[in-house]
Amino acid sequence: MSDAFRAGRPLAEMPRLDWASLAGEDLPEILAIEEAAHPYPWSEAVFEDCLRAGYHLDGAFLQGRLIGFSVMMMVLDEWHLLNICVDPAMQRRGVGRFLLERLLDSARADDASCVILEVRAGNRAAIALYESAGFADIGFRKAYYPAPDGREDARVMRCSLS
């Protein structure tokens, strides 16, 4: 991870964020954030499947309140970031960067070789965040995401941890 990424955007207006694993009892808060942040949110059943499958669901907390989360799937020595989501009222304040830093640290501690993700081709803010963390394009998925005009392409990105 680059020093520029670690420095990141200051969380100037916010007290220290906490990070913790999430469980089934966190689903109402997770769903509220997911539905507020995405025009095509994941369903409760998808999150339940993620928990049942043993995926890592981790959250960023501000003064005890969940304000963002990530969902990671592990396959052998690769981690796949399936979802990273921040409460719209808390976006552009470094919460996404905080979550990404923590999950990359966790992946390294687990001796993962890399983290892979898909991101909407038009999501410039997320792409810039991922690039600043060392992610680079490795592929492209045509018509991967639902969109108002049909489907939107995805960029597939990878961050090598070794």
C-alpha cells in the first residue's frame, strides 16, 4: 500500500473510527446503508447468504453507529471484495478508505496473495480510491451491473499483496 494511500483524506470532522466484524444482528443497519447508497441494492437474502457462507463482513463505526461496511470472500490465497458501502451522509470523508485499509491489512495478515474486485466503470471516485491503494486493471466485464439504461460495464481490478 502506498504512503499516499495510507495518508489518505483526513477524517478531520470525525472522532476516531472503530472497526469490527459484523453478524446477523447487524443486518438492519447494513440494509439501511446499502439501500440508501445504491440504486440497485443487495437484498437481505444476499447478505444472509454471505454470512452463512462465512464471508468476512466488517464495519466502520462512528461513536457506536455503523456508517459503512465491506464484504469479502476468500478463495484459496485470493480475497475478493464483493461490496464496500458507506452511508451517503458520511461519504467523501475517508470512511471508504478506512474500510479498504483495514481489509487490505486483514488480507495481508491472512497471507493472501491479492485482493480482486469489480467496480462500475463510471464510478470515478471508487476507481481513484482503488488505484491509490495499488489496484490495477486486469479485466473488463461487459454489462455486469444493472443501470437505469440497461446494464453498466465493470472494471476488474487487482491489488497484489506479495
